[in-house]
Amino acid sequence: MDKTARLALADGSVWRGTAFGTGSAQVGEVVFNTSLTGYQEILTDPSYAGQLVVMTAPQIGNTGINDEDDEARQIFLSGLIVRELSPVVSNWRATRSLSDWLEAQGVIGISGIDTRALTRRLRDGGSLKGVLSTENGLSDDDLVAQARGWNGLDGIDMVRAVSCKSPYHWNNPTNSDWEFRQWAKLEVPAGRLHVVAYDFGIKHNILRRFAAYGCHVTVVPATTSAEDVLALRPDGVFLSNGPGDPSALPYTVQTTRDLLGRVPIFGICLGHQILGQAFGGKTYRLKFGHHGGNQPVKYLPTGRVEISAHNHNYAVDPATLPPEVEVTHINLNDGCCEGMRHVSLPALSIQYHPEAAPGPHDCDPLFAEFMKMMAVAYA
């Protein structure tokens, strides 16, 4: 017999549906994701820690789950909200269903929700605190009170919970089936460029892309000092994606500031926001964030528009950046800063996830630009 679940929001609304995965109660920040595919990558992206994710695509689960597409060691989001859970798994790569996988990992899901109406509510009012529950002993008012009583993500360090506990090496490239083009032609032998990657919630495909360019990658915990990183003799330092409020991470900002000018730096997503603060800028919260694989971003030097994958609720305020930092990318939906670079130091960053390359314009040239920065330093 199907089990009833409820989604209660801090605005007082309660949404009823059918539970899948595991029965539980979980609070989180409710956000909507506009991706048509890739729910497994979304579920395992550590950047979604602390969030209840609404998928706007009407049916989820039809491709099941496989062992190759995980972006991290486990599911990190708090819960999944869908319109319809597919009763059939029809992908030859699948080894289990979405519901079975969520149950094994202790994650709650709810189906039968009018996700279009819910998304419109979030677009109009902004991201909301919520609680997803299968508990029958609590009233709707009790659940709404739980949602309102949750502290939320502002000012909270979410990185320590998702970062690795000790350093490790990564040398596994992207599977050749997924290699479409070769962007960079370097005069440095494969394996000679050493990237030290800060794990703020890093995705496996970022590591695969570095390895595909012939880099040797050392992944280090978020709390690793600048001096410990420099002792590894890197050719470049990478600041990864990750969850939560970037203003709650002063230790990462100071470490990045200590590295500026001493080694090439490349940041993605949360790493972009950390680098922006290290430059002297400030961050702010977006109304409902950018979540999905269809965000249009303009590269200002050429006017090229890229269709990009995003997951962030915060952005760098370009008005607070010093004159020596150039904004290179903007979001065409709301004009927010999507990329920047220092005009004299080897440091650049982007807000979106270039390794995902969801649209016709593959964003891998940004990896190539970082490779060239490191090659100059190497030479």
C-alpha cells in the first residue's frame, strides 16, 4: 500500500503526495531544478546538501540508477520532489530503480505533487524552508512550525560535512565515449601538470576532466592551509563547487587570499564565490537561485552565449570587486556575475559547472585556459 507523504512550507502551505525512497522527516531549503535529465547527478552533487529539490520535468525515474553516473560517494540532498515517479526503468545501463536507491541511502522522496504550481510559488516568493515527512502523528500546523523553526542555510558552514577527511589522488579520466573534442594542445607531457583541488563538495566529473587533460590531481580537505598546499608543489590550485553560504567560509577565503599570486587558481561555483571574496568582493543571496541545465550565460569578451548547468543560491556582487578584477561572464536571465578573472594575476573563475556541458556549446575551453595558465607557470 502506498504511503502518504507531506511537504510543508514555511509560508504555511502543505502539499500531499505519495512517499518513495525511505519513510522519514527531513527539513531543507526547497528549490526547483529545470533539468530534463540527470537526476542521478543532481542527487549525488554535494552542492545540494541541505536542499529539498523539486524537479520541474514531469516524470522522473525512467532511466533508473547506474554505478557510473554518481558525482560523489553518496546522496547529499535532503529530499526529492517530483510530479510523477516512473513505474518503469527502461535504460540498459540501470542496475536499480530510483526508489530502491533512495531507500538504500535513507533519502525521502515524494511524488504526485503539482510541481508546476510549486515552482511558480518558489519563483514568486523565493526559495522557502520546508519539511518533507511521512509521519502521521503530526498535524499540518506542526510540520509548518518545523519548517519555520529551521535555521536555514544562511550563515551556516555546509562544506565541512561534505569535504573529504584526508587527501587522495585522482588519475581516472573521462570515459572515451564522452570525449567530443580536444580543446587544449599543451607542450607539457601528460601527467606533468599537478593540480591540487580543494574539496568543498567536489564532483567526480570535474576530476575526470582534469585527468583527461593529462593532469595529476591531488584532492585535499577544505581546511587545508595554503602552506600545506604549496608544499605539494602544485602547478595550479582548483577551488571546487560545494554547498551553502559562501560568506560562512572565512577560513577558505583567507587560504585563497594567501595563495593568490603564488600559483594559478581556477574556481567553479562555490569556488568562484570564495575567490570573489578573496579578491575583496562580497556575496549575496539570489531570490530563488539558479538550478538546472539550461541557464544562458554570455562570455563578454566575444559575445558568445553558452547554455550552462547551475546550482547556486548565492552570487558575487560585481559592484564590490576591485578594479583589477574583470567580470567575464554574465547570466542573461538576471544579469548576475557568472565569471571573472584578475587582470594581472593568474586567477579566474566561473559560477556555473563547465564540466557538465549540458547544451550545444561545450564549456570545456575554461579548463583549457587554466591548463595554459599552469603551462606558463610550469615553463
